[in-house]
Amino acid sequence: MPQRVLVIGAGFAGLAAATSLADKGYDVTILEKNSTAGGRARVFQAEGFTFDMGPSWYWMPDIFETYFARFGEKPSDYYNLVRLDPSYSVIFGPDEAVNLPAGLENIEALFEQLEPGSGPRLREFLRQAAYKYDVGMNNFVWKPSRSVTEFLSFKLLYDVTRLDVFQSFASHVRKFFKHPRLLEIVEFPVLFLGATPENTPAMYSLMNYAEMTMGTWYPMGGMHEIVKAMVQLAEKKGVKILLNQSVRKIDITKNSARRVMTDQGIFETDVVVAGADYNHVETNLVDSAYRNYDDDYWNKRVMAPSSLLFYLGVNKHVPRLQHHNLFFDEDFKRHAQEIYDTPRWPTKPLFYASAPSKTDPSVAPEGCENLFLLIPVAPGLTDDDATREHYFQLIMDRLEAYVGEDVRSHLIFKRSYAHRDFITDYNAFRGNAYGLANTLKQTALLKPSLKNKRVNNLFYTGQLTVPGPGVPPSLISGLVVADEVAKEFH
């Protein structure tokens, strides 16, 4: 009889962990709080539009290939990827935008145009970044980070010296580029890591390597197609996915988790893998005696931003927008300070606009546009309807100034989403959207442990543990924790 494993949460990490464990022969059941799988990558339909609720960037296609290959499959068995060209547009004002093209030669030409001589420097920057990507994504992120001995090899110590982990990303990129527009383009990917370039290790230039050399992709039908593929594969391996199962308690006896109680029933188990919010599991699902970390620890963590999101259905095409659009038409440093240094609702925020209907007509009715707007904001803020509406009007003023047309009077659907929704739907600590910031003091061994130190069969996976936030790291997190379970319970 295979050992029973309960996985809490059907996000990317939970699905990955469950599929890997089922593939190893375990009897696996996922308990999912919401009515659909996917976690933050859920989807909803309204007025003929299909809206991805969370992740919208498909980077690092090699990680997805690695994931499906582990089970003898390929992403193309499940969904159709297209490469975006341009990858995205950076908008610096109503009359100034830079489109980042696909292909290194084209990117070099763009850099040369903005800063003569920067093309060769870009090649050197990416050569170094390629090494960091190889070591970081093919080695470090696969470490469970449970013991310092995992990192005590001469090769890894040698690699660390070349990864620039003690140098800031901001100072690193300024060795190569001077033009302010180029600096903003190069620094933009670290926003996904949840910290300012000044507080992010230079190692994360690996993000630039992924972005510029591997490209920006889109699965036709939307990002939720990845979730559908993972669910199909999980069920193919025998995973049972139970929806609308809000976990209320993990019952621990003699330092072992033996039962998980939900609104719908009681489930016996031999192992628990918690893919739900780590802080929520520690604070609300286990008794305080079994917590890895107390409230003081969590309150000192540097969180990645939360987000104020708007899902808009427009009954016409909106000109000038690309699939991905970064509105960098306000002061980046001021916005960053209002997220990290003096947390508050931002004065003049930068924002991101996605128009997937530019690539994929299936996500909007004919002649219409599907828009997804995102403002990064500090976690833990008071979130009310008046605040949401203030920021909606503020960013729509700027979007309309750029596209040169009225959009608001053409809205046939509008929905907002922010802190209180992240808390309600995902039990997200302080309403965070992305997990822990990837600062030096919150890397590898310094992240919350993937294993409970007091409960011998309780593990954690997802964006608040190793390797960190983002879709590819969450996939890796699920696979890593599955391997750790298999080591201890075989």
C-alpha cells in the first residue's frame, strides 16, 4: 500500500510536488481551498473575455521543458507557445516608447542606438549572466537548503565567487551601461524578485540572460493553459484533486501530522506537504508549539510587493499597446521607496499593462481588447474601494494619454483585485502577491525551511520557501520538496 500524502494547495508548487510524489508511487491527494486549481494563476470568464488572474510572463522555457520531461512529456503535448516580438514595450511618456525586440542582434542594435558602444558591453554583460544562469538555475535553486553542507564543495565555493552575490545589481549594471533608458530596461526584470536593484544581488542578472536570450513567450489560450496541463498530468499520474477544501487544522500527535481537517471532512495521512501560505500554515493550522518561526520572525521578513490589479474588457481595439507594456513614465526610485523604505500607497506609481488579445484573439470577443493592469504596491496596506478607484483613474489618465484615445467610456467589464483579495483567496501574509523578496539575507539557507523542525512529516513548498517567488521557482520548489519527502519516507 503506497504511503498517503496530503498536499495543501493546487498552485504551481503544490501541483508539481503532488505529481512528482505520485510518479514515485505515493498515494497523493491535493486539498484546494478554491473552486479551481492554479492558485494565483487561476482564470475567470466574464462578458466573453478570459482573464488570467495572476502570472502573465512566460520566461525560462527551459524550466517548463525540464518539468514535463521529468514525466516523459513536453509542454507542446499540452499547449502551443508563441514567442513575442517585441518582447515588451517600455513607455517613458506619451511620445516616447522603446520596444525590446526578440533576438540578440536586434537587442544589440537597440542598445547601440541609445548608447553608442553599448552593444559589445551588452554581450559581455550577458556572457557573465549566462554563467550565473547556468550555475543558479541548474545548481543552486535545486538545493533544498536544509544544511550548509549542501554548499561545501570546492566547485560551489568557486562558483559563489563568480556569482556576484555580495554586489548589488544596481552597481553591477552601471559598470556596463550609462544611458538612463538602458539602465531602466536592464533593471526592470529584478522587479519580479521583490526588491530594489540596490538591494538585489548582482547574481540576478541571470534574469536578463533568460529574458534576452531565451525570449518572452505566451501559451495560446492564456497562462492558465499551464495549470490545465499540470492538472491533466497530475491526474494522469493518479493524483486526486479535491476542490473547495479549506483546511482548518493539521492534527499533530507525537510530533507527526496524522490528520488534516477541512470544512468538508477529515483526511488521514502519512505526510503533509503545505503549498499554502507558509505563515498561514504556521499561524493558523498548527499549534504554536510546532511552529518553525514566531511572529517576530515573520514581521522582520522583507516581503515582495503586493499588487493592485484591474481586469478590463474594452469594446474596441486599443492602439499602440503591445502584449506587454511597462509604464515607466514616473520616478522609479520614488515608487520603490514607497514600496520598501516607507511603505505607503504610492504617489505616482509605475504600472504594467498587458493586452493578451494583441496576440491571442480567443481571450476577447471579436473587435474587443482584454486589458490587465498591475501596480506594484507595498504589502500590508489598508485596501479600500475608494483607494482602488483613485489609482484606476490615475493610471487610466496616463494610459489614455499614451494611446491617444478614450478607453474608459468603452469599458464593458471592470474588476479590481488587491490586498484583501489576496488574503481572502490565498491567506496571503500581509496581502503579499509574490512572496519573500530575494534579498541576500533571504537567499538559500536564509529562507524559511522547507521542512518543519518539530514535526517529522510536515514539509513546505511554494514562494515563501526555497528557491523563491515566480512560476519557474515554484515548479522547482515542488519538485525539490517531493525529492526530500522521498528521501525520508520511502
